[in-house]
Amino acid sequence: MIKVVKVAHVQLCSCCGCLVSLSDTYEKLLDVLNSIELVYCQTLADAREIPECDIALVEGSVCLDDHHSLEIAQEVRKKAKIVVALGACAATGGVTRYCKGNQLSKPVHSSFSPLTEVIKVDLAIPGCPPSPEAIVGVITAALNGDTEYLQPFAELAEKGSEACGCDVIYKVVNKSLCMGCGTCASACPTRAIEMLDGRPNILKELCIKCGACSVQCPRIRFPELLEKIE
């Protein structure tokens, strides 16, 4: 008997861009649909309460001024076996990071934090929004128990808001390990990375600290290769 994996989609403070990417995965998920049951989604499913599930895809950051958002985040952690921060806002804070810090606090400002700083998150999928291929890849790997594929997503969940384009510079370029493949530039959703003379250059004014580049960089994804080189 095939075990049906229960998947829930929970939306916090977001623009629904991650939900659009999730909806775009339907055709790509045909091969595994017999193993997946969407048990909760405020837009796509008729369910009022978050049920117990195997995988919870949570998009959006948590508004610290809204007790309801905090309660939902805590409820997800209790109900789900695996919590996935879906997209930059949930994983690293993304553009909602500009709603606090780097400016004087005012009464009209709400404070937002990524999900990774509020509850323990198992995996984080970067991107603003994340690509349908990335969502399919993570869900499929979780179904198959492919821990090697999931490793960079687990590391991003652990780093949270510390992830940004600087990872590529510090961990790869500055160590003369960059091979000029351009994967980081291709993965960047805001085009904050340009390739100059075969090396990535980070445009800080465009970087939203989503972590997409560091997750996709092959030199960061496979640290065992770096050990052999060093």
C-alpha cells in the first residue's frame, strides 16, 4: 500500500508569489501525485484549520506585532513533521527586512522576521518567488529521502537571515574557487549578480538576501569537493 504524504501550504505575510509558483508545479508533480495529498491551503483547498501533516510549506514572514501570525507559526511547528520555509520572506526575511532595521523605528512601522528566526525550520527554499522546479525538487527529494539533495536547503534553514550574495564572494570567489559557471547570476531573482571577467559581482543595492545564489552555487553545495581542492 502506497503511503500518502500529506502536504499543507500556509501563508503568512507575503504577496502570494510563492503560491503562484506552487500552483505552477501541478503538471510537474503528476509523477508523484498518487503519493501527495494537499490537506490545507487557504486559496486552493477547503480547510479552515491546519491539520496534522507530513510537510508544511510556509510562505511569508512573521509579523511580530500580530499575535495571530505568531500563533500560526507555532501551530505549524506542532502539526508538521517537516517545516519548509517557502521563498525569501520565510527563509531569510527578503524585502520585508526593510520594514525594520536600517531606519529609526516609528509607530507606523511593523516588525517582520523570517520564519527561520521564529520557529525551528527543517528546510528553506530560496527565491522571490522560488522556482516551480525548486519546489518540485525539494518535495520529491523529501519523499525519496534524498538527504544529499536536501543538504543545502537544510543549511539555508539553519543560517536564516545570514544568507546573502556575500556568501558567494566570501566562500568561493575570495578563496579562488570560482569556476565562472554563472549559476549564481542565473539563480538571482533580482538580477543583483553580474558576471565580470568570469567572476560574479554583487550589486548590493539590488540584493534582497534571499540566498538563492549560495544554494545553487556548486562550490557551496558540494563542500566535499572543496576539501579535495584545498
